[in-house]
Amino acid sequence: MSEPNDPPCLSPAEHAHALPRTNLLGFRRHFSSKSRTYSTTLGALRQERADYRAAQEASVLGLDDREPDTVLALVDCQYAGHGHTPGESVLAATIARDLQSNRETARDALRDQLALEGAAA
């Protein structure tokens, strides 16, 4: 006979097999269950952790005096330039030169093969 706390979806044999996993962290579902009946939600845990880390970071940076609903934006934009760096330019030129060389070699090989086939006929 099953006990009153047994999950109704499992037979006694299945329950005995699942028992080591059913009591994880003190409730009868998987520890990452999103059920509000058995535990707090994972979203609430993540939000609490994010709030704690944000408060911790704010105290390290000395930003404790800001309003809770205020967004603080620290912006430092610098023009980094455009195009390739000198090293990237050399690499791009080398790749382009190698591709062109490969195309020319393939054309020459095709031309030679066609000449040999024409001579054999």
C-alpha cells in the first residue's frame, strides 16, 4: 500500500526506484522544477542573484546613492578606425594572391588536359 505522500503517478515499485531522486532539495519534484507549488521559481532565484550581484558591484564602484529605478549609463566611445589593421591587410592580400594563383594553375591544367585529349583523338 502506498503512503499518503507518494506521488500518485508512480506505482510502488516505480516509486521505490525513483525515491533517491524525488527528495532533492526537500521537495518531491526535480530540483529544477518550475512548479510554484513546491518551490520558488528559477526566474525568481535568478532575479534575486542578479539583484544581489548588481548591489555588490554598485557598492564596489561607489554607486550606492542612486535611486533604485534609475539607469546609470557610463559611456566612453572612441573612434577605432575603419578597414583592416596592417596585419589583416597583409593576410587578406596573401589570401587573394593565393586564390588567383590557384585559379591560374587550374586553367593551365585544364588547357593542358584538353590539348592532350585533342592530340589523342
